Amino acid sequence: MAATAPGGTFQMREPFAFATDPADLLDEAAPSNPTTRPPSGSTTRPPGRRRRSAGKIEAPSGRTARLGKNGRVTSPRDLVLLGSTGSVGTQAVDIVRRNPDRFRVVALGAGGGNVELLAGQALELGVDAVGVAKASAAQDLQLAFYAEASRRGWATGDFKLPKIVAGPDAMAELAQWPCDVVLNGVVGSLGLAPTLAALRAGRTLALANKESLVAGGALVKAAVTRAGQIVPVDSEHSALAQCLRGGTRGEVRRLIVTASGGPFRGRRRDELTEVTPEQALAHPTWNMGPVVTINSATMVNKALEVIEAHELFDVPYADITVMVHPQSVIHSMVEFTDGSTLAQASPPDMRLPIALGLGWPDRVPDAAAAVDWTASHTWEFAPLDDEAFPAVALAKAAGEAGRCRPAVYNAANEECVAAFVAGRLPFLGIVDTLARVLEDAPDFDEPGTVEDVLAAESWARTHAQKIITGSVEGA
């Protein structure tokens, strides 16, 4: 795409996007001199604003990504929101409310634990379909529709119930619903199936489910290569994607992923022995779901983001650095080979990366507040203390080992977090148990199917439980 910056126009392809041919990610930025010819074989376009044509939307890589409906790009853009009752999902709904001319929601999906909120969202947005992953919640959802309609003063004939899809395959079915963009805000490894379904159906996927890439990176890459495209929604990866526009892939020296440090920033390992779930859930900066919040306290969340960054941008683990930045204004940075570093700055508000994911490649005006540049600011940066928080180093080792090791890491962590919340495992025991599971893991083959990933995860969950309950020798 052509991008305009102060002082002139340059051309490049966003290097974070997956491509059929890796060479697609290596295009040189075109010189500003319009008489200079591009390199032989270059597919760069003349300077100017990107154009949309009927039936296609220009992908970040410079290729065209087919829309699922194989029709023209709709205005407003049709969305499917998965995980709509969670933290990411509710903020996405807020963005849609404030931008009715840009977005229209055609389907919603959630786990089924809050059918009242889901029914309210569905009736407010006028969706065609609603899904719940818990089959037993289908009847409760139907009753919630009538209760919500009654609360709104609607008579029975005044509204039409959307199609209800229920069961473990509901999210994957909705991910293939005719639309322009699928937002995957499902929490945990359950998000892998809808990620693959959306991509295989040729959808643009706004991905907030980091576990998809952590557990099934090879499967996801294959699905992207064949059809769809991914736009990252995590604030760190959205920031990296934006910063990577400033250079070509060969000019990138390293990625710097920032971390707030969580509620226990600055503490030594011996000061974390008595941490309670209530303390771990008190994040100083972000408003997130409970699992992600505890993962932030252990730094496992940042560890998963390092694996995700590697999978998204194909940068070696050795060239991905984590820096603690408690103000959470700089969301990530890219260091280039000439010594320059580009950073993306904005107040901590997930609505900005969510809006960018939904509207890509366009920005949504006033998606979130900007940094107040009329005020004084002090921003701190410090290296991560790997002794107190070894989760990131552990994840890098798992990622470099490859195969199913990242899936084992993620699944074992989910079991450990649940045990910590239930009072069956101390705070430090989360990552300590995780390390033991990885140490004991067999040599899994490279996963070729979702079932391969699920089998590795099942082993990891079972083994983690054995360690937690003390039924493994040496636990």
C-alpha cells in the first residue's frame, strides 16, 4: 500500500502479514523520486491512496484478500464478533455503537456464561445469528431473548429471533458466516478452531486470541497462506504492525515488546511467595478478563505474546526483547538496522487496536483518546527480571523447541492458573509447575491437525494436574 508521511510518500508492504511467497515480505521501500523505476519484478503500486475494487479488499501484504461473501466490500463493513460478552468483545460492541456507518454486526458468539448480556447485544445490534459454545445454554439464551425484549417493551411480533447455534462447534460455524471481518476474542485454546475456520473461509481475521498462534502456529500459517489474512488485535502486536510500516523486513534488527510489569513489578522472587488471587487480579493499568490478568501477574501473558510475535512477524526469538514500561503508553517498538527505533504511543485503551483490527487497513477516527502532548510525561523502561519472572525465558525455549511445546506451555498454564484461583497452588507454583511439565514432555511430532494440538494439550493438562496433586514422583 502507499503510505504518506511528513516529507513525502513511500511505498511498502506491511511485513507482518503472512504471504504465500516469503519474498512478498521483502519488498524494498520505493524511493521518493518518481522517475526511479522499482526493482525488477516489483509489484509495488504508484504513490497515492489505496483503492478498493468490487469484490476485493487490499490486504496489508499488498495482495488482495478475498472476502467471504465474494461480493463488494460492504459499507458498513459486516462483522462477526466471537467472545462478544468478554472484555475484548464488549469493547468491540462499543466501537460499533459509535460507528454505525462503518460497521454492522451480523453474528455474535460467546461461551454461554452470560446469556442475558449476549441477548441484549444481539437485539440491540439486530444480528442474524448468535452462538454459544455451551450447548446447555441454548434454551437459557432463547428465554433471555424474550426477557430482554419484554424489558425493552417489545411485543412478541415486534422482533425476530436470530438463528441460535449451540455446542462446541458453534464458534467455528459462526467464523464462516458471510461477513467481511471476524473478530476472535475467545479466551484460551478454544479459539484455535474458529481461527482456522475463519481463515479457511477466506475471512479477514482480527485476532485477539493469542493462543491460536501459540498452540497452532503452523496450522494457522497454512490457513492464511491458502485464503484469509490476519490483523493482530493485541495492543503490542498492533503496535508492532504499525511500526513495521517504517521499514522493510531486512531493515528490522529486533522487536521490543513492552510490559507493564503487572501488580508485582519490582518485587523479588522471595517476595512473591504469599501472593493471593485477589492481589494477582489487581492489574495497575489494564482492564482485562481474570485469566489474562493473572497471566499478566506471572508474565505468562507477555511470554505468550513473544511466541505470537515470532509467529506473526517471523522474527527469531533471539531478536525479540521484553522491556518493562509501567506507564503502558508505548505499546511496542521496532529497532531498525540504522540505529533508529519506532514506537507506537497511545493511552492504555484496547478500543484503539480493536478498532484498527476491525477497520484495517483504515483507521477509525477517535477510536480512543490520544496522548496529551500539552502535558509533561515521564516514561520508564527497564529490563525484565528473569529470575523473579522466568515465564518469558521459558516460553522462548519452548518456542525454539517448536512442534507442540508451545501448546503444552499454554495448556499447562491454564490448568495452573485454575488451580491457583481455587487455592490449590501457590502463585510461584504456576510457572514452577509449568517448567516441570515442559521438562517431562515427550517429543511430540509436528502438529498436522487440530487433533494433534488437542492431544498434546490433553497430555499437558493431565500431567499438570498430577504435579499439582502430588501424584507425580518428585512433585
